[in-house]
Amino acid sequence: MKTPKLLPWYARKAGVSIERAESLWRKAVREATERTGWVGNAEYWGEAMNTFRTLLGEERSTLCTPSVSPFVRTQNRIWRLPLNAMEDMCVALAANWQKQIGEPRKAA
């Protein structure tokens, strides 16, 4: 049986191997066949995809891999705070400088 073209993307998103995602897809197809009683119509494929996404979600919840990306994003924001503050200060100083100096006056 053919697997969906997006199966590797779903597998990476859930953090499971492609082989495990393929076995979950086969299980989803079997369950969709049992539930709908048909093979190949839109209701069947919709049920297969819904079951597959549910199985992937269950598989993801059993994995013990920590999610590091929120921590890294927070550290990146903290690292950039002094740079953002310096940039804001320079913009404010430049605006104040322009306001104080203004355009040179023309001699009459």
C-alpha cells in the first residue's frame, strides 16, 4: 500500500522514525477499513488520515525527548536585549540631535 507523500513530514513533526510512521499508517488504514467498510472513497481516506494523526499524537506523547527549542528561543531573546536597548538608545539620541540642531539658518 502506498503511503502519503507527507508521511516523512508528519514523522519528523511528531519525532518518530519514518519506519514507525509507516507502520502507524498501515494500522490507520486497517482501522479506517473496519470503520467505514469501504476502501478508496473520500470518507475512507479522511478516516485513515484522522486515525493516523491520532496515532502519531499518541506515539509522540510516549516519547521522552525533551523539547529544547523554546529554551533556545528564550535564550536568544535574552541575549538580544542589550543590543535592542542600545539600538533604541541610538535612535532616540539621533532623533534628539536632529531636533536640537535642525536645519541650518540661511543668512539674510
